[in-house]
Amino acid sequence: MTLLRGDALSEAFDHGSAAYDRLVAASPGYHAHLRRSARRLGLPEGGRGLRVLDLGCGTGASTAALLAAAPLARITGVDASAGMLARATAKSWPQGVDFAHHPVEELAGRLEAGSFDAVFAGYLFRNLADPDQALDLVRGLLVPGGRLAVHEYTLGGSPAHLAAWRTICSLIIQPAGRLAGDAGLYRHLRDSVTRFDTAPAFARRLRRAGFTDVRVLPLPGWQTGITHTFVARTAAGPGGRA
């Protein structure tokens, strides 16, 4: 299967947005794992005075996870799918949370360089045509010493992890997609994971992109070896700002 990219993927998410929240709610640990990854950003003092970019925010599940971890932060959620973003903006959010409809590839001309203290990206990078370009963009949007957390399906590299993912897809994910009328989107989900980096490979990609202090952290339950949190930082600026 050819993976969905760009406008085709955005349109698929538009179509799937109506059922998306129900489907992920049925996934054991989905929201708890996002909250765990958001906490791993390690934002101090509840995020007071900090600016956080929720990159690929979808229907707002990752935004809610960030709010739980840093309730005093100012959070901007962006997504390429108008349908997913409409679901996010229809929810009730406190002051300090806003959303914008932008593909990642277009953010360079729309957001100021060095305008965020932290970036969170949930289930995003494997869906991008050029993840290296996106990482360069993210590094430029962060302040010196800024924090990055990536929550992503990245297999651990063992044949057992690949076998577990294929079993989960055949028994749960693809049948759910057919029931929701979005079989193509959920085939993309299956194949985007198997064709993307393993966890060690994505950690190397982060280092090549200029990030430091890169760590790969597992998630519990059925996602062990399938989904990981990657945390990293940009280099500190003059005077050692971190």
C-alpha cells in the first residue's frame, strides 16, 4: 500500500474525525499514555509562563494531556486536518489554549522562530513525508534549551514487537476501521508504523537533527515495545540558558 501523505492524509482524517474520539477511547491506556508522555516534558511550576506547541493536536487528546501536566502553560494546538481540528475546538478549554489549522510544513512562515519553550508531538512524525525537515522546523521554533517530547508508534526493533503490532492490527485496529467506514485510514495506520523508524533509529534521527539529551522511554501495557516517548532538548544558548 502507498502511504497517505499531505492533502490525501488530511482528507482521510477529516472523514474519520467523527468516530475518532470513540475509537481511541476504546484503546486501553490511550489517554493515560499521552498524559505520561506529556509529564515527561518535565515542565516546571505547572508550566507557568511557558509557551507550548501541540504539534498535530488532532481532536485535542494531546492538548488535554498537556493541560493535565502543565495547567498554567499557554498551549497552541495545530493540525493539518480541518475535521480533526473542528472536533478539538468544539470542546471546552480554559483561557490560554488556542488552535490553528496549519500543516506542519507551512509553520515556518506562520510562527515566529524561538517562540516556544516546549513542543509536544503525538502520533505525528511517521505521517510526514519529510520528518527531518519537520525536526529542523521544530528546533527553530524552540528557545535555546527548549524541550521536545515525541509520543509515537515506533517499534522496539525486536521481531516480537513487529509480530505483536501485526496481531493488534488484524484483530482490533483494522476491524474497527472497517466498522467506522475508514478502512483506508486504518490500513495507513498499520503500514505507517511498520515502515517508519524503529525506536533506536528515531533517536538517531533526533540527534542528527541537532537535539541533545535524547532519551527513549517505554510505555506500559500492550504498548510496550510498540509506542515510545522520546524526550530531547535544543542546545543551550549563550550563557547556558536551558
